[in-house]
Amino acid sequence: MRTDCHQHLWPAALLDALRERTDPPYLRGWTLHLPGEPPCAIDPAAHDVDVRRTLERADGTARALVSLSSPLGLEHLPGEEAEPLLRAWHDGARAFGDPFGLWAAAGVTDLDPAGLAATLRHERVVGLQLPATALATPRAVERLAPLLTECERAGKPVLVHPGPAAGTGDDVPGWWPALVPYVQQLQAAWHAWHTADHPAVRICFAALAGLAPLHHERLAARGGALGRLDPDVHYETSSYGPRAVDALVRVVGVDPVVLGTDRPYAQPFEAADLPGFGAAFAHALTTANPAHLLEGSRP
């Protein structure tokens, strides 16, 4: 069963709520304004459920897991401000229907583990997305233990996604946030996760964790160590292609790598494009490895 572990698709209620805001993040028409990023034009078709369903069928995707885009910064808002926006996300995304499942979102400024526990019980919710900006240090990871514990109790995983690119400024190219702060955030979160004490949950880092595992030689040179590979740590492929995936597999192996497209912001590479890998790798990437991430089992 082909599973795409990382996409974005916003329900109408969330779009309307963003248009009502006067401070970032907000929408004006179909232009998105985020703190620290240049204004970004949004393609309306990218958030049309019927259009996206047709694309998934054409790709042969049985499950497409959509997430709230953490660069919006909604999870970092104070609880009373974040709650209606997160509710609009959950209520709208749960109504998408097949083939869509969703990653829950939770406030990271004012923690609400009981609210998260209720959200995780919904059959279409596959796990919790957290912004990498909330996991930037070992202490930050430990602070989120109440949320991570609820994921552990529910048997559902965590997806670490880039967060707000605050402080970037508006004098940079449109691609800058995705290539500079997003990558740095993911690398910091990956190192923090491997350093902190935390509940035992399956976790997946978006965008190959910003290629953090490839720095294992520098880590060792500076007094650290990659250590034993944790089978519950996964990496999804969004925005990267065969060369990056090949390099990562040489460090962490095939089993932790799962397909993620980041649609509509990027498109998938085909496993057949990866030299030296064939049908077995394609099955692992799209079926066996996602099953382990989501369910803790392998088909």
C-alpha cells in the first residue's frame, strides 16, 4: 500500500480563519504572510480536495498524510489564540475523506496533553506533528514530554516539521527559508532528540532531518557520536532526490526512510531513479517502512 507520509492540504475553515487575522500568519486573498518570510502566493488548486484526490489516484497512493504547515507558527501562538485555528485544522482535515489521513497539531506554548489525547483518538489522525523550533535543544524536547507521552500511550508517532523562520527578513529569495532556517531547525531537533531524555515514541524527521546524519563524522570529531541506530527514528524524503537519499541510506540504512512528497511544494522522485536500488527498495520506501513508522509493524 503506497503511503505518502507528508503533504499539505488546508481545509476551507482554516483558510477563512487565516484571512480574518491581522497579524502574521494571515492570508490576503491567496497571498500568505508569515513572520520572517517573503509573502508567498498560494495556488488555490493546491488546496482543492477533489483536485488533490485525483492526483493521489493517478500516483497510486492509498494513503496521503496531510499536516498543518508548522512554518505558519500556529503551534507557537498562546493557547487561547491557537485553539480556534487548530480546531479549524482538525475539524476540516478529518472531513477530507479517503485517501487522506492527518497529523494532529498541538500548541507548544501552552501545553494541553488532555486535548491532544482526545484528538489522537480519531481514526483519521495518524500521529502528532511538532515544529522543529519546539525541539531545538535537549531541554526543549524534555519540556514537551507531556505531549510525547500521549503519543506513546496512543501508540502513534511524531512528525518533526520545520517551524517558523522568524528573523529571516524579507530581503532574501523565496527559496531561502526552505534551504537555510528550515534545514538548520531540523538538524538541531535531530541532535536534541538523540541527546534528550524523552518518552519512547516512533518519530519521523521531515526532509531527511536536514541531512543531519551525514554529519556523523564531524560529530565524532567534536566529541559526540552517532551511537546505535534507533529503529524508531525515521526520515521522510520531501524536497530531496536520489542523491541525497542514497547518501543518507549509506549512514542509516534502508529501513528508516519513508516516502514524503511535501505536495504541493515539491514532487516525489521515483525509486527507480536511485542507482543500485530496485523494486525491493521501492516497496520499503512506500509500504514497509511507513507501516513501521505508523503502526510499529512491517507488512
